[in-house]
Amino acid sequence: MLSRSAFIHQGLSIAAALRRPTPGVCCWSLASAPFFSFRTAAGLAASRLVSGRGHAATLPAGRVGLAALQMASTVNGMDAAAAPKEGGTPAVKPLVIATHDGTFHCDEALAVYMLRRIPRYAGASLTRTRNPEVLATADIVVDVGAEYNPATHRYDHHQRGFDCTLTTPGKVWSTKLSSAGLVYKHFGAEVIATIVADAGLPALGDADAAAVYAKVYESFVEAVDAIDNGIPQYVSAPCPACGPAPEGADAGATAPPRPAVAVYQSSTGLSARVGRLNGRWNEDLSDGKDPLGGPTGRFLAASSVAGEEFAATVVDVVASWLPARTVVAASLGARFEADASGKVVVMSQYAPWKAHLFAAERAAGAEGEVLYVVYQDDRGSGAWRIQAVPPTPDSFDSRKKLPEAWRGLRDAELDKVTGVEGCVFVHASGFIGGNKTFEGVMAMAQKALVL
């Protein structure tokens, strides 16, 4: 819950936003915008927003901070940036973040959220405009202005010739950056550190911070970049099932590539949900009738939606993915202690392993060597599982399936065929099996290696 002083600070910033805006500019100031939310208690302080016409709009009942609302109504729209401090010293004018007005997208909504998660931009005011003269006065500009210049904090990606991608240790990414990716490129490490600290998690060392930075981009930001830049998720490939190769083609040629066609539609992704906050084409979004406060209120809601999911991804990567990576690497390192062949990894404790085993193999110079992973059932039964390693993390195939004669059998029947007591099952496809004891599952693994 926000303190009284935080509410007062927000109230002053909200009141400052009520000043008359420059024509064609949507502007407001919300000191703690990173914590605004329609779904969490952290958003209760966000109460009044400003539309492009400078009218105040009140959020739906139950979503406003009473103290901030009262403070905003008592300072009569005085600009907090010009309000004298105690003793008559003028306050420091807040920094200004600028982005374009009109229809917003996920990339600039996320970019603004990320900026407001770091201390120097946490209290920044936000201007939405395409007016070059107004943009020139902003401290940082995202997704508008046709300029990418980190030295002057201009982060647009629409200009001709822009082809910047992200580089992380050991990898140059191929996806062109959007404004979200540009902000992540230059501020992402600091944003992650802030989110980690706010979540009460231990600070990351250099190696872990680099790994988390790359993983969060892969898991979250890259898709935002790709969607905003119109990059298709699927690449066409030769399709033998689509028919024979053209007449006169070389012997053995397959059918030509076919355009990738979506077999279903999805309207629940983050970009789609952010897009819906723009409102329907035939919806009255005038300030007094829109419960979200008009265009600027809707943008702030979009920034919150995108930001909450981004922050949740960061926390998940640090609190779950990173520890699992450590467990898998240690288990791979001990594989010869588990079995002399080195082809069986026994997990020291249960952890999601597929996302990490392939990277751990590469790091150890052992790519493709592990055939089976053994781990204790995470459902508390005390039983053990043996799972065949797929050739790639997303493949349904296996480097070496469990023996065909075992597949689809259970319990005593499986005991008889395997010659191992305590068997529980082997899946019909041969990718996984189980035994009641560790000794039993290791016996299954050793037999499977040679059959």
C-alpha cells in the first residue's frame, strides 16, 4: 500500500497534468505510473488522467486512490513542476517522455512502462504528440520522430534504413527492434535489476544478469518487436504432403515451399489485448463518456497491461528459470557418477530441464550425448521417471526412445518384459516411463541403453 507521502506526491503530479496542453498534444504526469494497474492494489493511486483536450477523466469506481484524488482536486491544477518548495526554491521540472498520439501499440506501451520502472524516469511526465517542435523539447522520445540516436535519447524504428537488432553474449538476434526493443537494448538491464529488487529477490551477479537479460528478450520482448514490425512467426518450408515437385525438377526434389497458413486464429495475445484498449471504431471515446479517461487513459491502461506481464516474466525467469538452469548444469556435470556411460542424467532435484539441457550440453562440449533424464515424480508419489531426451527442445521425437517391446505396458506385465521389478508404465510412444524406486528406474535406463 502506498504511503501518505507517496499519495501526496502523486496528487501533485496528477494536478500538474491538468494544465492546458499544447494544441495537438496529449499530456499527463503520473509520478508512479509504473505501479498503475487495473488489477492490483498498486494501481489504487492512479485516479485522474488527462485527455488530448486537457479534460480530467475519472477512472471507474473502486480503481482510484482517494488521497490522490483529493490532492488533485485541492491544488487547482497548479503545475507541480513550478510549485515552490519549502523556503521558496522552485522545484526541479520533471523529465518528459514523449511518444505519438492516436492509435497506440504494444511496443510503445511497453517502452513507456520500462522507462518508468527505472528511478530517473519514474516521475517523468508523458506527452503524446507527432508535433516535431514539441518532440524536440522532450527528454526522451519513443516510437515517433524517425530517429534513432541513443546520445539524445531518440528511439524510433520506423525510418528508412533502420535495421538494428539486439546482441547478447554469444548471439546476434535477427529480429528487428521496435521501440520496446530499443528501450530494452539500452535500459533493459537496469529495468530488470529494479524489478528484481522490488520483488525482494537477491541481486543478480554479472553472469546471471546476462543470462536473464537474454532470456527475457527471447521469452517476451522479441515477440513484441516482431509483431510491431510485421515479421511472420512461421517460415514456409518444403511440403512433401502438398504434392509432387514441379515437372522437370531435379530427381529427388520435393514440392516447392508453400506459404505458411495459420490453421487457427488467436486474439488473446498481448499485442491484441493492448490493441483492444484503443476502443472500437464506433465507440464514443470522448473524455466525459469513456470510463478509461479517453485516449491518454487508455494508453496508460495499455502500458500497465504490457508492463505487468513483462514484470511477471522477469520475476519468473529470475525465480524459476535461473535456478533450474543451475540444477540442470550440476546434474549434467555429475552424469558419469550416475551411470558410467554418461548418457543418463539424474536430476539432483526436480526442475524443468528441457529448456536448459541443450545449452548445458553445448557448454560442456557434450552435445547430443545424453539420451535419458531420470527424475523423481514432482507430484509427491515418491516414484521415479525416465524420459527420453528429444533432439530439440520443442520436438516430439526422441534421441533414443524406450524399447519398442516395453511401450504401452504397465505394472506386472511390464515387470515381466523388462526384467525389472517395480515398473509402473512406459508410454505408447516410448518417450517416458516410470518405476516405483530409484534403483528400478536406473535398471530400466541401463537396459534401454543397450536394447
